Amino acid sequence: MIKRLSILFFALAFIFTANAQVGQEKRMVLDPNYDAPVSQSMKLEKINSSFGELFMQTDYDYAGNNVIPKMLDLADIDGEDNLDPFFVGMRRDGTVSPPVARYIPFGYKAFGAPIDVFNAFNPSLSLGWGTTQLCVGGPLDGKAFVMAHSGGTGNQTVIDLENLEPVQPFPTTTVGGNFPDFYYHPDGTIWVMDTNADIFVSTDAGGSFTLVSSIGEGDTSVSTAGDGPSENPLYGAAGGKYMATVGGWKTLYQGEDGLYLYHTTDFGANWTGKVIGLDGYFSVANNQNLAPFFENFGQLNANVAEDGVIHMAINGYGAGVNANRDTVNAFPLLYWNSRDEDWLEVSVPAVAFEPSTIMVDDRPGNGIGQAYPSVSITDDGQIVFVIWAAPEYSGAVGSSPINIYPGDGGQYSWTIFYTDLQWTVSTDGGVTWSTPTVLGDQLVSETYPSVARRLEVLPNGDVVAHFLYFVDPIPGQSLFNPPTSGNKPQNGNAVGDWYYYSMVVAQSSDVNENPVVANNFNLEQNYPNPFNPSTTIKYSVAERSNVNIKVYDMLGKEVASLVNTVKEAGSYEVNFNASNLASGMYVYTITAGNFTSSKKMMLMK
């Protein structure tokens, strides 16, 4: 729900004026057909990652303008009743003569062996920016569908996961423009979106495609002409009943940039759109009056659960206006879902309000602040995992100095901050979130995480995330050299590494729902109390009810929404993490049908 604080209109005008140059700087887009001067690529000693297994090496040090492709999925490749990862990437090698053109490797990890890799397409096609999905049902059942682009068109192939080779001959069907993304339906229907905001559909498993519509068609609240996102990702669930795309477009409300959701709930028969965020609107529920700039190149990622709820994360670069601080740049990582329609900050607040100018002045290309999020969920959307790239701190996150790469000494040598990966998880459908965890080595840039669309739930209840990430030996994005108007210099490129990694992100004990039979409505006292920073709240529902549990400060201001969904009769518990709140007394209230109850709790830091 978007709420505007009109009393801050003058302050907002100042924000837009003060940050106009920064906003323009951030809007860098790479021509997808541009390969950069590979002759300047440097072969460095391999940087060994402290976590993961090497998938491939490449001197292409960029992975997405505003969306990281869906680079991996899961399937039982070895027939041992467990999920094995498979993935695609974009490889290029400028250290040899002549340079090796771009091509799409396909990798998989199965049979208890190291990662194996082969070419997904004929390398002579010079393709880039691959995306993949396991096909379930229909004529391609059990195979992997792969799309990539070259020369302004999308290309496709199919990988046989039994024989572990491309289906021959290489398909020649092309569709749409650059940056194609797709969703495969169990009947063999394939929907595709591209950089031109076009929507294509194939009813013959990719044999042919028909242009059927475009993003926002007929919607007078948004303009998809001109300056918009270069990638239009397509997310789906429930066999394609639910599909959605989201991106930053120019809205027709005073010409402001806005975040636009375009989705269907009937297998693509009808599409509807809505603006879910506008520049300068104070919509972040849990942190210091953040006013995000939903720029057309804000990095974002989304996912759709089997019940149709859309979960999304975005680099919420913007501004903060607060009575206790000056107007400042802010760099949060924000989360939103279509059930609650609230914007939540899930990153560390101290990082969001980093006081130095490093976040802007020394950023790696488009990676301003906390960037390139990737979202994975369980089928029911109860567990939501978000991973992103963030500035690397020399010590405590948010309070110690940020590590800076001094420059490579080359033609475009520039100071760039190192990056680590950070991740957080919610076990209650996106209501509350864990404190972010850092993954990465000091003075090494880990970036561009791409997580599998679905989390794996093991037989013991543990929940596993599978993802790829890039280790960049020279921080920065060399493909933006030479610098152009509104574009700062970067460093040269070197051969970097894509790694695969999996880890347990939630355990069976973390999922705090135990729907045993309850005979009455009840709200229990939280435990522990006092607490720091987390506490557990137990409650009971006597009959199927719409349940809301909210937390308020002593002035009556809502500070958190813990539950907002229909619950069957039973006993439940929910975790409340108050790491972003000040010490003091708070009140939590349950409303379930006609039942209402409130209790106090004390946060002591």
C-alpha cells in the first residue's frame, strides 16, 4: 500500500533536485551486442573462492543491467531421488588470439561427481545472457529449455537431461528481441518476454512463436515507450496459471518513474497491471521514512508461489527524510509481496544509511548500494530467501570502513568498492526476516548472485538454497569503458569465475507453525520477555479466520505486521525480529474474526 506524506512535499522537491545527477549516473545500460575491447583482458592468477565449486571462467565481467537472468534450476538428473542443479552462463575469453566469441555453457552437478560442462548452443552463434527452466509435462517433459540472444533476437535450444546433450539439430527458431525470458507450461505452451516489452507465445513447444501483446497494453497509468528496463523477466507458478513481470517504467503520474507489475491469474488469457511504487513516496513500513527512487534501472528480482502470491526484492536506492537527520541518500534492499503490499527493508539499516559518498562515487557500474537481489521460495511461499551483492566492510557491517580497490593502473583505473554477498530468510511468508548473513572473503568481489527459482526441502525438513555467483578479480564493470556522458570510468577486465554453491537457509525447527487443534481464541505472552532482538508470540484460533497480528509503539504507530492471512483452527507461533527498532515498550495485537486481544512486550538492547 503506497502512502504519500504530503507534509513533506517541499522536502521531496529538494531530494529530487539534490539527487538528479546521481539518478542519471545510475542509468547505465549496456548494448547487448557490444563485446568491449577484449584485447585488454588480463589473465590473472585464479582467485579461489572460500565457498562453492567452479562452474566456468570468463572475462565478461557483467551479468545484467537491472535483472540477473534465471541461470539455474533443479532436476533429478541422476535418478537418485534428489534434486541436482543445472545452470547456464555466458563465457568469453579475450586472453587468447583470436579472442573466443561469446557462447553459452551448460553445466550440471550430479552422480556425486564434479561439475561437468558442455556447449548449449553452437558456439558460432555468438550468443549471450542465457536463462533456463526445467520443463515439467508436455512434449519437453524432463528436459531443460534454454534461451539466449544475439544480434537483437532471442534464440532457443533444448537440453536432454538423460543423455546430457543438446537436442539435435540446434533449433533455428528465433523470437523477439534481446534479453528474452520465458515460462514453460505443462502443456508445452511457452510464453516469452523481451527487451521491447513484447509478449510472445508458442503452442508447439517452441516450434513457432506469435506476438500476442505487450507489457501494459491498454493501461493508461504507465508508458512503456522510450526509457524503460532492458530486461523484462517472466515469473510463473501453478503450471502457468499465475505469471508476472515487474520493472521500472515511466508512469503517467507527473512523469515520475514507477515500479509496474503486470500479471495474469488465468494462464495468460487476461493480463492486468498496477503501479506498486512511485519515486519519492514514503512507503517503507519499517525504517526511517525511506523514500525510494524506483528508477528504471533499479536492480530487482521476483518469484511467484503456487498460491499466486508474488514475492519481490529490489535495490531501493533513494532518499531518507527524518526529523532526527538531514536528507540523505539511502541504499536499502527492499522486499514486497502482493498479499500484504507493504514495502519492508530487509537489509542492515546502518548499511542503508552509509554516511560516506563511497556508495555512489565508488560503485561498480550499476551496482549502487545493495544491488542485484535474487529471490527463491518454497512452493507455498512460506519460506522466502533473498540474496544480493553489498559493499564489503573491513570489520563490522555498517560501522567499519568499506574496503576499496585502489584501481588497476590501466587506462581507466578507478577506485571501486569490493562487494560481498548478503542473504536473509523469512519463514513466515515474508512477514519477518532474519538478520542478514555475509558471504565472502576480504578484498575479493563476490557479486551477481542468481538463485534457483525454488528452494529445496530435504526429507528432514531442512531448506536448501542453490545459487551461482561471480568472483571478479578486478572490481568494476569494464564493459562501460570508455566512459560516456553520465557514466563514470571503471577498471579493466580479467578472467573471473562463476561458482555454484548450496547451503541450508532454514531448518525444520525454524518454521514456526504447528496447527494442532485449538478450542478457543487466545493470544499468549511473548517469550522471552524482555527480549533482544527476537521473541516468539504464540496464539490460537478456534475456527477458520482471517488473522492479523500487528505491533505498535507506545504512540500507537504500527511498526510491524507479523501475520495477515487466513488460518485454519489450530495453535500457531510467529517470530518477531526487532533488530531495526529502538529499545522500549511495544504492544502487539491480534484480530481474528470477532476476537481481539493485546499484550505488552519490552525490547531491551
